[in-house]
Amino acid sequence: MPALHIGHIPLANRLFVAPMAGVTDRPFRQLCKALGAGYAVSEMVTSRKDLWNSLKTSRRANHEGEPGPIAVQIAGTEAAMMAEAAVYNIERGAEIIDINMGCPAKKVCNKWAGSALMQNEALAVEIAAAVVEAARPYNVPVTLKMRTGWCSEHRNAVVLARQFEGVGIQMLTVHGRTREQGYKGFAEYDTIAAVKQAVSVPVVANGDIDSPEKARDVLARTGADAVMVGRAAQGRPWIFREMAHFLETGEHMAPPLVAELRRLLLEHLQDHYSLYGEGTGVRSARKHIAWYVRSLPGGEQFRQHINTIEDCAVQWQAVADYLDALGQQMDRLPMATVATAGGATDAELDEPAGMTA
Ligand SMILES: Cc1cc2nc3c(=O)[nH]c(=O)nc-3n(C[C@H](O)[C@H](O)[C@H](O)COP(=O)(O)O)c2cc1C
């Protein structure tokens, strides 16, 4: 199969990690890419200029040592501000700009944004066109992520997809839920298939893809050019190589060795602490550790213990000790049973600074 391209940029494969605010930071994206993800979009960066110098935004804009292409997602409600945000990020290394119209948060920058924009088709298209025009002199392709529509009676992804393609959007990702659904219910793939039929730019299918079989089935059902995995990659970044292996051979890979998990997780933590620093790092690492151990023996008890530790070195050592002990009991992790767990509640997604999706 020929390589998939975003505009002129070739991608390593058709398995993408989804942008997840607070999760897919540079250390986690790098890990997913090293373990088989062909493409990763960074967490959303606001289009609000007054927040660009904030620590949170500068961490989100950190791409040090990350293998390309570097893709930055922007969110906002005004075309001119979004165009400016695109240029700001391009001048700081973004090779692809992704527009967020998929986030269910009620408000971004105190206005309806993210997937709420799908209700205002004229504004949504105006934003897409302005960002494409701003990125054009830099030869930077612009992509867009959306949902199937505003609500079940108003699934306008196909209508919008045609218009987005018309103004120069070079790839469309569709999460198979409506804005109204938040993260509830199940993703549906028929609308994604209809979007694929309607446009000639690459289409990426997203939503509830949590196993190699599901990746195969969604690709077949939608005809999409790629699949994007979010929650199922939390604490399981090797899911991408498992999917790649299954799609290639029809067979399952053996789960990772405990020794490999030990190396990956301890390196992930080091990288995490160096990005966030001691105080923030020890706390923000907890959710990652919890995801890694959630289906392991003693995992729940260990998670509770980790939440009491306030020091990076102590946290790191506790993880090392837990995995050393696990290594005495088993060589490999148990076969994954339930993959998707660490979701986002709609409340969690409504951050005051409007930075979340
Ligand atoms: C914690 C969390 C944060 C998210 N942040 C973003 C974001 O910044 N931008 C975005 O477009 N989507 C965001 N999403 C949505 C995901 O990219 C994806 O569309 C959704 O989780 C469905 O895919 P999944 O079923 O594979 O998780 C987020 C999802 C979660 C769970």
C-alpha cells in the first residue's frame, strides 16, 4: 500500500494517536511513535494570545527531539485569531496545523467552540479557510478534526466535510459521536463512511477503537485511510505495534514482557518529570501510572499507594519495585481484556482556561 500523505508530507503508517489534552504531551507522543504510531497530533493550543506565554501552553508547544511530522492542534472561535495562532505555531516548528472541531467542552475561550462550531457551518468554514490561507505561504498543510454532527438529528459531518475540502483542508478526522453525546454511548461508523465517500482528501476514523480487530473492522467498514486511537492507548502505548502486526499478519503479538514495561514506564516517567518539573510532574504522572497498572495484579492497591507519594524519586522507585515484584510472578503482561478505560467526563473537559477538548 502506498504511504499515506498529509498534503506533501508522508506518514509512517495508518495508525494515529489521538490528541488528548493532559495526556498526549511530548513524552507520551514520542513513546507512542516509538511503539508503532505513524502520526501524533499534539494537545490543543489555544488561539488566545494572552495565554501563549503561559507555562501550560509552552509545555504543550514542546516538541524537543520528537520525530516529525510535528502537528499542532489549535482551537478557537474567531477566524483571524485562529489564523494568527496557526502562524505562531508554524514559526515555532509546526509542520502541520490541525483545527479542533471535535471537542465537546461547553466553552473554549468563553465562547462556543470545538464541536459546537459544527452548529455554525458558515463560521466553521470561515475559520478553516482563514487558517488554510495563513498556512499557505509556509507550505504547511491544514487538517481538521470533527464529530459526526451537533446532535443525532443534525449530523452534518458530510456537508461540512465537502466545504472543508473546498477551502483547502488536507485531511479530515471524524470521531463517530455527535457533540451532544459527549463521550457517552457508542461511536458509529456509517457517518464516517459517508464522509469518506464524499471527499477525496484522506479521512481518519476515530472513536472506541480499542483492539487490533476493531482497527481492522473500522478500516473495512468505513473505507477510511487511517484509524486514530485515543483512550485505548492510555497506559498501553504498544497498542499501535499490536495493531500493525495484526493488520499485517492476521495474528496477535505476544503481550509485552514485564521487563519491557519496566523499561518503558521508567523512561516515560523520567521524560515526564523533566518536562513538568518535580512538583507538577509527580502529580501529573499519577494518571499515567494508574493506566499502566490498571489491569495488573495488585494494580488498584498500587494506584492508591502512588497517590500518596509527593516526590518524583520516591514515585519512580515505587514503580520500579512494583514491576520488579511483578516480574517475579510473570514474564509477560496478561493478554489485554478491556482496553478502553481512562475516559474523560464532560466535566473534566470543561477547563476554565478553555484549553481542553
Ligand atoms: C482526556 C481526553 C482529552 C482529549 N483532548 C482532546 C483534544 O485536545 N483535542 C481533540 O481534538 N480531541 C480531544 N479528545 C478526544 C480524542 O481525541 C478522541 O476523539 C476521543 O477520545 C475518541 O477516541 P477514543 O474512543 O479512541 O478515545 C480528548 C479525549 C480525552 C479522553
